[in-house]
Amino acid sequence: MERFLNNIPRWLSSKVSIFIYLFLFLYLVVFPAICALVPALAGFMPSNMMQLILGNYTNVLSALGASIAAGTGVAIHSKVRANQQRHEALQASVDELHKKVDDLMERQ
């Protein structure tokens, strides 16, 4: 179960998910604005029912923001983990060098 929950941010930030939210944003926000400005396109404007079914503007924008934030969180988490591993490796090297210096000091 934990593995499933840990994969949710990756799925939310996937290219497919972001593409869907961008498409919905364009279809529900930008396209109706263009249709309102160009009377010849008024027949192609999404109906109120279609907007209700696909989600309102706030939901689409918040889902897009959540996807981007999830992707950022995943990226930051993986970089922090890599930095911690590098730090541990460097710390092990420093400890080994300290031992060698102590050994050399004892020999003299």
C-alpha cells in the first residue's frame, strides 16, 4: 500500500497527466474566450453542461498546479536523496583519511 501511495506524485506529474490538464485549461478557458471574441466561432464554444462535466476553471487550474507541484516535489526528493548519499560517501572518505592520518601520527 505504501508503495502505491509513494507512486501517486509520479503519476500526477507525468506528461500525460499534465497534457490532459493543459488541454482542459485550453478547452475550458482559452477557447471560450476566443469564441466570445470571434462571433463566427460561437457555435463551437463548449456548452455549460460540457464545462460542468469536464470541470470548472478552478478545478482544472488547481489540478494543473498540483501536478506541477508533485513533479517538483519528486524531483527535489530524488536530488536530496542523491545529495545525502554523496554526503555519506564523502563522510566515509573523510573518516578513512582521519584514520590514516592518526596511524601516521602514531608511527612517528
